[in-house]
Amino acid sequence: MNIRFKNARILTMVEGQEIFEGELWVEGSRITYVGSAMSDEELSKMGKSFDRTIDCDENLLMPGFKDAHTHSGMTLMRTYADNLPLQEWLETKIFPLEAKMTPDDCALLTKLAILEYLTSGITAIMDMYLAPEAIATACEECGMRVVQVSGINKFGPSLEVFEERYLKLNGKHPLSSYMMGFHAEYTCDRELLEKLSDLAHKYKAPMFTHNSETAREVAECKERYGMTPTVFLDSLGMFDYGGGGYHCCHMSDDDFKVFKKRSLTAVTNPGSNTKLASGIASVKRFLDEGINVAIGTDGPSSNNCLDMFREMFLVTGLAKLKENDATAVSAADVLKMATVGGSKAMGLDDSDVLAEGKEADIIMIDLNQPNMQPINNIADNIVYSGSKQNVKMTMIAGSILYEDGKFDIGITPAEIYKGAKSIQTRLF
Amino acid sequence: MNIRFKNARILTMVEGQEIFEGELWVEGSRITYVGSAMSDEELSKMGKSFDRTIDCDENLLMPGFKDAHTHSGMTLMRTYADNLPLQEWLETKIFPLEAKMTPDDCALLTKLAILEYLTSGITAIMDMYLAPEAIATACEECGMRVVQVSGINKFGPSLEVFEERYLKLNGKHPLSSYMMGFHAEYTCDRELLEKLSDLAHKYKAPMFTHNSETAREVAECKERYGMTPTVFLDSLGMFDYGGGGYHCCHMSDDDFKVFKKRSLTAVTNPGSNTKLASGIASVKRFLDEGINVAIGTDGPSSNNCLDMFREMFLVTGLAKLKENDATAVSAADVLKMATVGGSKAMGLDDSDVLAEGKEADIIMIDLNQPNMQPINNIADNIVYSGSKQNVKMTMIAGSILYEDGKFDIGITPAEIYKGAKSIQTRLF
């Protein structure tokens, strides 16, 4: 389907480009034009016609948000066990329940998360969860862009399955890819980590993991290995081909050096870190050191929502509190993290900005809502005042999956809610 | 108009009452029934009929949120001057602009804020701004419940005007009242404060003010008077009839004692305190000491939005970070602050909970949005996952002012946006 968006404000997120008024064309899955407005005459001269023309009414088009760390299937446990610190929450509540979840459960619960991503303008997720094959299929069926990351740990799966999935789930579908990763240093033994490092070298693959999320995790790693998680993992060669860490709240000077040297991405998860009292990441320092920063919601059981607007406000707000400086981490920096920073981490160079030839992963921000009026600084306002209510449309690879509150993902919300309820009845 | 809400989940916020399934009636401005479902036969036996019956589809009815500290008219300056610390922002950007605003400007800009309050389920505001007469009229015209608080300071108005407004704006309209207050210790001289204390005694009136928002403010007060703002103001008898403080981020042990002794309310404003890097209020300690806590958005120029959901998540999230304890300040406590805590501060005993005879200030929370599914703990989830997108309806004094994204406040959003733009053009 070829779609013309006219009468739009456009924030391309191309470095140095300001918001401008104009139009954008999508043909198939790609953007074929982003620029100044065209008259009907010009279009007819070019022999250009579209299946649909959308009058944006001066609303804003921008790249979709990239949620660079999540566990979609954890929608099941949303508010199932709140008000607990991370380790206790994981060990006593989450792991026992996850042991009972089937691949079909994961697929349905991922679709529930997809509904929520779409309401928040999230067009790609970096997902770590059980049953990657089922999750890939669920995302493909819905039209969601997904970069899965292995969450291997000492409880499974085997290294053979890990490698098999890496080979099988890459190149299978244009919306879906798979990256190397493991759950965390504290859930893997040294031998497993060494073998994972070997595989990273074998495939020249970047490696992602939960890293330095809590002070306890760092202290225990130092006790075990005499090093912080970052330094220890790097000493195994784990990051020789890049990658990154989720959370990164408790970082030493040496940890920052490793991130810089290996060009790692720090994926910050402020909602989850806040709710679990894990700590505040030094986002300002990551930026100052030139380290790529991306933003993740984390899973809906620790957050408890998949809302990039909440995360964006928290990224800048917590930085301001931490640094005791109202100018710390600008809204412009945050928008960059939520779009191109995520793309960089996830290997999505084709859907990072709005430009000709790029994948059409686009959202429309409703500026005709009261929280966006009067219009002063639109980009700042998305970060400081934006909410899911401002997401008028979410398009992935040229398909409109969410528009004016309605979903088009091949299954209705009611069917998904019913499925989630029946899983809940069976497992709780 | 008499309205029956049937097939609802109901969270009354009456102490000790759990969410139950049932129905609620509104007749005129009041709630006339909250309880279990009635059959059509029972209703006809009672001779009961309604102008409108709303099938809630198992969505949740609860009391509207009380925004216990805001400056509505500051919608004009939303993202006009971001990334500045409080004092510099006020003195170099805000005050010069406010000097040029007319009462008509304030009225229109308040209406813009009202649109936003309604989208966030806010049914009453404690507003401190210029031109109280115009603001009262604007709120009355829209059907918004407003408790204005004087922001008198050394630049104006006179004490005569202050007293005249106090007498004139109370009892004028059922939706509108006026409480005593002043801007802050640091914008008033001692003589003015003493005279304000006299007026508090004359009318046995509670007194509200910005209090201990920044560390600088506290340090400067100590330099001036050898006391913290709270202790100094209390030494003048300012709180002999109660009242409270906005922000309260930097409190000494003695300050907590004053709040307890005088039964003051601490109104916490975490969005604004975060964005301006002012600090984190000790909400847990307020609760532990039995001090009433309410929540305010602060004005849209320092926040930058009027979104009770963001504030609620921040209240609990920042408390968890501050206390390094994921169990600190429960979601149930936060919901109480956002409803009955606010009512208590604002003198709105008639619209605090859903019960027969109370004013019908009611919101409907859409549980059929993905961020509320599957349903585990609804009350927790409103705080941890809720957003403006979940506000399906906002009713004040029996009138539905917002429903399914549409407003009914006697003026269209487009007219308000146009008005705000023309003020912007004139003043910026």
C-alpha cells in the first residue's frame, strides 16, 4: 500500500535537522520521499498516485521509538507481585511461574505487549524471553519489528539450542532478528560464560546482558571474581564485538572505560529501576563519555507498563535529580536515545530516522491535545509532557498497525485479553 | 440530569472498602446510590428512571483526582524556558512574562489547563495564580471545581485586595472557593507575613504556601531569620488554623514536628521537583508520622504536564529510590493521596469518596486498554501502569465534561488553542 502523509510537521531525527513542515510518502515498506509539500499538480506531473492520502492536520511525524530492553511475555505478571526488591521478586515469584509457561502462552502474552507498544509509539523491541521461536512468529503475525536477545543462563537452554536459534532466527523474516546475549553474570557460571564468549568470537557477534542493575549484584560479582560484572565479562572477551548492558545503574570508572573501549550501548531502564529501587544510572556520564545510550521499558512485571513516554521523562528527570542540575540530559538527547540510540544497539540501521530509502517505522504525534498546546518547543514537549494519548498512529514497515485507538494486527484486543485471562486462570 | 452507571467495578476510596462490582447513580450533582447491581425489575418497583444509563463494561469508577497544587495559567509557558533551575527560571523568564498577562489571558489559559486536567481524571484543582476573579469565572463556565489559593507576595496584591478576594470568592459559586495563602517566604517580607498571620487569625483560616522547595530557599531563610521556612512561619502563628506547604522537599526534624502539631498537609509535586532538580520529598516519613499528603502537578511550565498518572508513579517511585526500598510508599497510599488526601487539604469533604450524598466527582478508568491487562491488582495497576489514555470519562458535580476523548465545557479545544496562540503571539 502506498500512503501519502501530507500537511505534516516532520521530525526526521537526522542529525542537525530541525522540525519542518512538509510531506512524506511510503511505498511498500519504505519511505520514498520526505520533504517540502507538493501540490496536486506537481504530483500529477510526476505521475504519482497513492492508495491513501492522510492529512496530518499539522501533527508531527517522527521515527517510532525503539524499546531496547523488554521481556514482553511478562505481561502475565503485571501487578502480580509488586513492592518487592529485584532478587526476591525474581526468585520467589517470577521464576517459579515462568517454569510453567508454554511457548503458546509466550506468544499470546507477547501479542498483549504488542498492543501496548503500539499505543506508546514503539515500533521495535529488543526482547529477551522464553520461547524465542514462538515469540518471533507472534511478532511476525502482528507485524511487529523484533530483535530478540538470548537470555541463556545456567538453567537453560543448552549452548547447542542457543547456537541453533542464533542461526535459525536470523534471516528468517524481515521483521525479526536474534542477537547473542545471556541473562546476567549472576545467573551463569564461569564455564558457560567462557563458552558464550567463544560463540561471540565464532560469529563476530555483539553480546548483551543485564549488567550492574543492583548494588548487590555488583558486590557479589566482586566477591566471586574480584572484579565488577563489566570488567569480569570483558576479561572473558565477551564484548570483543560490541554489544551492551541493560540497566547499568552501578558502574565503576573502569566499567565506563570498558563501555567506551568496546563501543557498548548502555540501555537505561529508569521505570523498572525506580519501581524496584535498583538505583539511578549515570546517563549524563554515558553521554559525556560518548557512549551510546538507548532506552528500554524492561518487562511489564517490574515497571509495570510499556510506555516510552514515562521512560523518556524519567531518563531526563532522574538525571537532573542525580546531578542536582536542571540542565542535565536535554530532551533532545533523550529523543535521540529513544530512536537512533536504540536502533544502533539493535542493529536496525534501516529504521532509525525518517529519510528516503529507510524502512517506514513512523509514528504520528497528536499536537492537537491540550498537553501539547500552545506550541512552543515541540521536541522538548514530547519528552516533558508527552503521553500515550498523543500517539495518533503507529506504522511499522509501511503498515499502519494502530490508528486513532484502533489496532490492525490480525487479532482483536478482546481475543488477546481472553487468552491472557485463561493463562492466568491456568497458572496462578 | 440523572445518570445510572451499571455493570461497573467501583473503587469508592472509603477506608477499608475493596473494589466491588455494582452500580452507581447520579442525580443532579450528587451520588444517590453506590452498591450492588440492581435488576430492571427492582428499579421499576422503586419507580426509578434515569435520563441516561451508561454500561461501564466492567470498567472502573473511582473518585476524581485532586490536583492539590497547580498554576493553571502557566500553560502559556509550557516548554517556553526548559532546562533551568527554579530561581533563575522564575526570575529571568517567568516573572517578566507574567507582568504582561491580562485577566482575560489568565481565564483562557486556565481553560486550556482544564482540558488537560479532564484528560487526566482531575476533578478539582488547588490553583494559585494571577487574576483570581477571572480564573473563578473560567472554572465556573467550564464546570471545573477549583479551590484558589492566594499567591500574594511583596510585589502584590495589597492586603486589602487579598482580604476582599477572600470574602468575595468564597460562597460565590458551588464549584469555586478561595483559601488563604502566599507565594513563599522568600518573596514576602516579614511585615507582610505578620499581617497575613493576623488575617489567618481573624478568619480562623488555614494557610498554604510554597515551602522548602529548594535547598537554596531553606539556606537563605536560615540566613535571614535563623530558622527554616516552616519553623519561621510557624513562629509567626501562620499555621495556627492549619493549612500546608507545597513541595516540602527539604525538611528538618523540627519541620516535621510543626507539620504534625499543626495538622498541615504536605503537597508533593514530584514532576516539577524532578524536572527542576529541586529534590525528593520524604513522602515515606510524612506517612510514617501520620501527616496528610496530597499530590499536585505544579504548573505546566515547570512540569510540563498536568498528568496525575505521571505524578502518582513518581510519588511512589522516587520514594522507593530515596529509601532504597522497593516496598516504600505503596500504590494504595498513593491513590489515597491523589484523592482523599487532596480533598482534605482543599476543604472538599463533600467530594472525597464515592458514597451516597457526596458530590458526583467521578472518573471512569478504562480497564480494556492493554496496559491494564490481564487484571491482577487493579488499584496497584492504576498507579504503576495507568496513563491518561485510561481515562474514559471525567464527571464533575454530576456533569460529564469529558468522555471518550470529547470535551463538553462550553468552548471547543480549537477555540482555546487559537486563543492561546494569539496570547503567545502578543506576549512572546
